[in-house]
Amino acid sequence: MTVKSKPSRKRPSAANGSPESRLTREDWLTAALDALVSDGVENVKVLTLAERLGVSRSSFYWFFRSREHLLDHLLQRWQVANTRGIVERAAAPSATVTEGVLNIFTCWMDESLFDPRLDFAVREWSRRSGHVRRAVDQADDARVEAIKRMFLRHGYRDRDAFIRARVLYFMQIGYYSLDLEESIATRLIYVSDYLRAFTGREPTRREVATFAKAIRRR
């Protein structure tokens, strides 16, 4: 009977200056996120990532127990990165509902708050995994609920706040799914019209100008 040895979890010594000695857990996660976004979850494999990083696959096991352990961390990273921004921006102070919606619009303009390519990659992944599908559904519910609470704070009734939140959020997800490409300048032209459509209120010129200035700085 042949007994298979487990991959070594001994970390290479930094003294030898090898690539393995310089790699961190974050390096593996970054490579895995890049692979997920560019090639899909089926290509997030230990050997493939090791080749990308120019190291042996055995060094992977210093940081992760298995591929499944790595995938769990990728899902957690997405949950934090793409949901927290929307929830926090929806909860940000706003004097008017149009200002509240502009706070959320910031997420669509800044990939540090919401990464659409990562979101799309995880949604594709969810087609192959019930566990990931549930995580996506929970994230969508949390995002819509956060936007709904913003509308409620500005005096909208519960059903109206819920529907407006869904329209705002699902329109943007559909925008990404269709892979529409517009320049920032073009998108800013439509800001006032979107605000009227989403809120039924007229934004002030100052609100729109302040938002546009902030976006251009980013």
C-alpha cells in the first residue's frame, strides 16, 4: 500500500532569497482574484496560480489548506469589497434624497468601492455553486435593503422605498451585465435625469456640480 505524503507546510527561508520566501498570503489572493476575474473560477487552480507567481505549488500550502480554502477567502473578499461600499455610502448623511442617491452613485464611479468585474465574475461562479448562489442572493438583499433604508430616511413609504431601491440597484447591475461602455463625461451628463427617475425629485445644480467635481478628482 502506497501512502501519499501531504504537501509540506514548511515555509521557505527568507535567507535564500527565493520567490517563495518573498510571497505573502495577499500575493496568492491577488493572483487568485485576477484569475477569477479574467478566466473564471474553473481556472483558479493551485498549479496555475503557482505558474503565474513563478513559484512551486508546494508554497501555496503554507497559506491555505486547500483550493477550497482559497475559494472561501475569495468569496469573503468579494463580500466585503463589493457590499460594504454600497451599504456604507447608502448610510452616509444626506440632506436630501437626491444627495443620498449621489452618495450611492459614487460606488458606480469608483472601483475601490465597487468592482464590477469582480461582481460579474462571482455571479458567473454562482451558476456552478449553490453555496455561492446563496451568498450572491444575500449580498443583493443586503445592498437593496441599505438603499431602501436611505429612501425611508427621506420620507418614502415602505413599498415605495423598496421598489425604488430595487430599480436603482438592479438597473446598475444590468448596466454592468450588458457591458455598456461610457466615458465618465458622458455618464455625468445623465446624472440629473437619473436622479429624477430614481427619486421623483429635482436635484439642485449645486448637488450635481459637487458630485461631478468629486468624480473628476477621482
